Amino acid sequence: MTLWNGSFPFYPGTNACFPFDTTRAVIVSVFLSMLATFIIILPGIRGRGRLFWFLRVVMGLFVGAVVLTIQFTRDWETGWVTANTSYKSFSRALVNADIGLHIGLAGVNITLVGNPVNQVNETINYNEHFAWSFDADYDHSYGEGLEKGLPSPILYVAEKFTTQSPCGVHRQYRISGHYASLTLWMAFCTWLISILLFSMPILLYGGYMLLLTATLMLFSLLFFFTARNTPKCPIQFGPASLKTEYGGSFWLTLATGLLCLLLGLGVIILNSVQPEKLKLVFNLDEGKGEEKVQDKSYLPAEPSSSVQDVMMVPVGELCEVTATQL
């Protein structure tokens, strides 16, 4: 049974996808606003410590923004394939489309973009998210996709990650995503502690916290690596096969973790080998010099030489008094 233009009645119109991730945009906007605020007060920093202070601010904000943003990204593992495939169930019509799979810590995104976008009298541009977080039911989301009548390529890929699929990857990806997300939240907390310790300043323990932040970030990659290397069912679209690789979030986490590792080790090594240079980087020498000047200004003035001469007179001589008769 079909309606006009050969469309099946249980297929709604294409849902327009939002052009960008709002969560990522909010996080980036907050950290950019903080950076702009620090840039405004940068001229108030005197001396050669201005450059070191600016670098510390940029590094700190960058690490915090990355650790918080990658919690919500959906490109830890990505894959694309271009294939001729059926567009709807119970239809022999074929479309040429790009099919993308994007795996994050909380679920998968499946995209379908036609080449060209307008084919079979419809606009083929889909981006569907299927979540497996603690408060989400992946199978329920997949069932809703069936009820809405999503295109066959999207349902075919989403079915590979259901709990009833013979592939058996749902449990591994879900558990690995949970543990990776937990370690990243812990890394965000240790990053905050390191910022507080550096500002107090307790440099050695700040370096330890930065080193712990790097360790937690690298552990999150290890958790996701275990899910990535599980045996997968092939995702075939005729002769074409959809294969995934590590995405931008994975490599960004790795680079940021290594950066934190190098910075933490650098702080610890400089603190034990050359603490003067470490204090120079954190602008502690100038502060100590000012404190010395201020402390010296509060000291009482040195007595004059005349007073000292009087005080040096022997007590016996002062007792001898000559009286003259008027």
C-alpha cells in the first residue's frame, strides 16, 4: 500500500539534524570566555612573568576544556562507507549514500547522507543517536526507530549494537564507555585540584596532581581500547564494507594525556633539580623580593651615630659628677 509519489504511509518526513553539538558549543564558549577574561587582565601583569603567566593560563584552560568536552563527543571511533543500498523496507529502490558510524562513550550516532541529497523524491539527510548510558535503554531507542520507520541502512547498523544481536558488542562497548567516562570525571577533578595547588602555590603537589590527571586520561583510553578490539560482525552494504577507526576524540585525549604527563614530570624534576627556575616560571622570585622590601620597610630605623656614641660611654664615667660652687 502506498500514497502518492510512491511513499509508504508509515515513513514520516526527514527530521532535520541540528548543525552542531550544543553541549560542546556551551563548554567551548565558557572556556573561551574565561580565556578572554584572562587576556583582558594580562596587561596588569608586570615584568617578564607575563609570558609565563599567560602560558600557564592557556595550558590549564586547554586541559580542562578537553577533559570536559570529550565526555560528550561522539567520535571516539568513526567509520564511513559509500554504497548503493536500499532506502526503505519493502521497496526495490536503491540510493547512493554515505553511511557513517560514530561511536562515543554514551552511545552511537548513525548518519545517512545521499549523493545527491535529493533522491527518490525525498531529502536523504539523517543523523540518529542511540544511547546506552545509565539512564537510557538502547533497545528501546532502537524500537522507537523501527516505529518511526527510519531508513533501512540506519536500522541495519543500529541492530548490530543491540543486546539481542549475535555480534555481542553491546555489553562490551557499554561497560567500557562507563568506566572511561568515570576515569575522565576523576581526571577533571584532579585537574581542578592541580590548578588550586599551583595557585596557592604548592608546586610539587600540583605536579603530582597533574601527573595523576595524565594517568587517568590514559587509563580511559585503555578502557575504550578493550572495547575497540572485541570481535565485530561485518557491516556490509553489498560489496562495500563499513570499517571504523579511532576518531578525533581518542587522539585528542591521547595527546592531552601525554601533555599532562610531560608537564607533571617537568614540574617534579625541576622542583628537585633546579627549584629556582621553577619558581621563575611561576613568578615566585619577584614576589619574594617584594616581600623582603616590604618587611625591611617595617623595621625600625637604625640609630644615629651620636646616639650610639652616647650609649657607648662607660657607666662609671657617667657616675662621676663634678660640682662647682656658685
